[in-house]
Amino acid sequence: MKLSVVTAVYNRRATIEAAVESVRRQTYGDIEHIVQDGGSDDGTLDLLQSLSGPDMRLETGRDGGIYDAINRGIARATGDVIGLMHSDDLFGSETVLADVAAVMTKQNVDGVYGDLVYVSATDPSRVIRMWSSGDYHPDKLRRGWMPPHPTLYLRREVFERWGMYDTDFRIAADYEAMLRWLVKGQIRLAYIPKVMVRMRVGGESNRSLGRIIRKSSEDYRAIRRHGVGGIGTLAAKNFSKIGQFMKRDPSTP
């Protein structure tokens, strides 16, 4: 089983090398790393070219934003199963992709997901929030539940049948896509109860009050589009984050 890891990047020279090396340290053997650069001009592209190898497929050029870049990367991927590694993120361990492949091989599912920790932007060993996602059940969608997007790996057929990311959603296209796959596609997911990704705080959706408001608006539009609730679902989705600050990464002492 071949796994494709897609990274969309634009001007992330400070973090992209760690993300690339995190993919390369994976113990699973059949991996391709699809890197979609948006025309970086801060040295990111030069660094990526210096890191190039047989496992990396790098393309650069202007795009319509992060979700357009991800879509382009997915379109170039040749793996049986496709997931993401954001340019600021790291895998939780060196066996994450081996775990993904094992579950996808043994179980009759369309995808897998796991847990995620938010870490300090300057010190990835320092945990800020712990997102223990738990098992999926359709009823959870009305309570604002979603799998942690950076941990989600899906069979190629999911994208081919149910589509990729809707770029009309500038911030919440991941949430809309996951609802579409789960509600319209009724895809089957397996939960891997371990930290799959360490995500640096300071993501695009939380950079300003305006973006937070826009994200909530887009989340609500996705909720209504897929018939999983209303304002109560949106509120539950946002309030669920509070408990994440009280949990502890089980991989740390």
C-alpha cells in the first residue's frame, strides 16, 4: 500500500525543513511526499530544492490559497491512501504512517484518524492543547465533533467520488469537506488512539478577530449545508476546545 503525504507551503522557511524531515523519519517504506509550494520568496523554495530526494515530488507556482494548493497536491498524488502534513507540523512518532497502513490494510474502512496535540510555535516539545478525538459516531456531528483534520488519511476513492476541498470556503474548507465525506459519502473511519500529529499554534484561522469571525461564519454555513444542526452545533464545536487545554499528552512524562 502506497501512502501519499501532501504538504502545501508558502513562505515557511523556519518550519518546512522540520516538516520534511518528520516525513522522512517515518519507518513505513512506501511513501511519497507531495510538496506544493505557492511561489515562496523567503528562501523556502531554495531550502526545499536542497532537501529534494527520490521520495519528494516538488512543484511550485502561484495558487488560489491553501485549499487550492492542497487540491493540486492531491491531484498529483499517486498513493492508495492520501493525507496531509502541514508546513508547520510534525508527526507524533516515527511509526504514525506504519500504523495508518496497518489499519487500512486490515480493516474495511475508507480512512483513519487519531489524536492531535497543539504545541508551542517555538518549542514543539511544549504541549498547549491535547485533542483526544475518540471513536466516531454520526450522532457526534450534531454536537460539533470532527476528526482532527491533520490526522485524517483517506483512500483515493473518497476524493474521486466525493470531491476535494471547496475553495469557496477560505478558512473552513476542511470542516466542510469532512462533513461532506461523512454525511453525503457516509465514509467509514477507524480511530487510532495515539498522537499522530504535533501542530504548532498560530494557524491561519486564528490570526485575527476578523478571521475567527469568518471561520465561525463558514463553519455555520457548512453545518447548515450538510444538515447536522445549527447555532447549537456551532457553539458546541467551539466550546469543546476548552477541555483540550486541560488534557495532557500521554506520550510525555
